[in-house]
Amino acid sequence: AVGPEVVDGVVPALAARSPRVRLAAACVLRQMGRGAEPAVPALAEALADENRWVRWTAAEALGRVGDAAAPAVEALANLAGHWDYRSRLRAVEALGQIGPGARKASQVLAELCDRDPQSKVRRAAAKALARIGASRSGESDGGDEEVQRLIAALDGDDPYGRVAAAERLGQLAPPSREATAALIRALDAEQKWLVVAAAEALGAIGPAAAPALDALKRLDDPRYDPEVRAAARTAIRRIETPSAQPDVVSQ
């Protein structure tokens, strides 16, 4: 394990005049993973560094610290509004890695999920919301407003946004009939990964997704892609056999 004295020896370099030295320090802290927890305040300040590589690496380091990086959530949320989409992407990914402790950034993430011009950022924001919500353990209520937003995204034109919306709907508890119906519609999509995501989401919902069984059974056919068939079979098993549901693991 990395001792605090090692971190203390690296942190001052984050404020060095040379961007190369600052970047080297951020890289070392990133490699430390959770061991870099004592450096969270300094890494949060580094998110505002004028050098993009330092910003990116500091965000990645905070993500690797995980839930203990919660004190940096506000700084990460600010970086999520940066003009550089790669900075936004790394901030969003770090917020997702922090998990439920980043819930106060949910509104920022929801806006990015809806409006960011970069599909990578939109999908990362949807995934981060899912991890922050940890909803199948009851930590998020999956309110009507969020459900309606996700259904609209699932029925929309953005392929990445549709897949991310399907993944998130599968995590909401309790599932709504409207959300289940939207996921069933998505099983008819032409995009393979959307069909897989919708099937997996329906399987995650479990017995409450019984209305999807006919559509899922139609997908378990040699005419379809093997991954689509596998996702459909798994979903059918999880819907028909409640005991096949995996234990909830807190993100």
C-alpha cells in the first residue's frame, strides 16, 4: 500500500511552474489509484490547470480514487462544463467512478446526457447517472421526470443516447409500464447494440417485464446475430425465473 508520506511528496509538484512537472505528478497519483486519496484536494485544484493534459490526468486520477474522491465532485462538475469535450468526458467518467457520492452532480450530468454535442459525452453521462443512482438497491427513486427523459432519448435518433437510455432504464426501480413498453419497442431497432441493451435492461427488470417475453422469444432465432440471441435468452431466463436475478452490487 502507498503511504501518505509518498503522496505528500508528490502533491507539491502539482503546483510546479513547469507543466511537465505538474503532469508527471498527476500521472504518478493516477497510478496510485485509491492510495492517492490524500491528494484529492490538490487534484481537484488541478482540474482547473491551464494545461489540458494535466486536467485530463487529474480527472482520471480522481476517478481511480473512487468514492473517496467525493470532495472533488463540485470541481469535476465544473470541469464537465468545459469547452474541451475531452475534459468534459474525463470529468463525467470520474463522476461515475465516484458513484453515489457524486449525486449532487446529477443535474449537470442529466443536462449533458440531453444536450452535449458529443455522443461520447452523452453516453458517458448516462452511464455515470446509472452508477450514481445505484437505483436497483433503492438509492434512487427513478422519478417520473427522469423516466420521461430517458424514454424520449430511447425513442430518439441518437444511437449512443438510445443505448445509454436503455441501460439506465434497466436500472430504475420499480420499473414503470411505460419504460417497459419503450424497451420492448427498442427490440425492433436495426441497431444491434440497442437491441442487446434493451434485452439486457428487460432482463434486469425481471418478472415485471413479462410483457416483453413474446418479443424476446422472437429474437432467439438463428436469423439473428449470436449476441442478440444470447441477450434475449438471458433476459427470458431472468424474467421467467426470478432466482436467476443477480444480487445487487452497489456501484
